[in-house]
Amino acid sequence: MNEINEKKFFIVEKKKYSFTHDNYSIHSNNVYDLTTAVKKLLALDTLNEDRKNTSYHLQEVNFSMVDKPLVLTEEVKEEQSEMPF
């Protein structure tokens, strides 16, 4: 299997608001392979009636930070030992 097919992608929905900052959310809270993500992105864009304020984008999922165990620093270990519970 080639490397690009193994990558996973989020579809990010960006909504613009005139009264606040832009809002970003992960569409349907799922990850997809590239082919599925592009198909869904095109469908969402085609059905999007509010292109001025809503847009969709692909974001590659990066597991590099979560595939390694977290290591507590000495500072965190000391803070945990001081907790009353």
C-alpha cells in the first residue's frame, strides 16, 4: 500500500461570523482516507449554499505526537505529589 493512501484526513469546516472570530470544527468528527475525504469535500462544497461564510478544507491527521508515550517532567511529578487527593 502506498504511503499517501495510509494517511488520514479531517474535513475542517470554517464558518465566518461578522460579530466574532471565525469558527473551525471537524465535520462529522471523523477521519477519512484521502479518496473518501476528497469525495466528501467535493460533495460538501457542491451542496454549500453559503460559500461566502462557510468553507471546507482538508487537514492531514498527524499521529506523531500521540503514538509515543507521554513522559512527565520532574516539575509535573512534583506538582502531582503535592495534590491533596
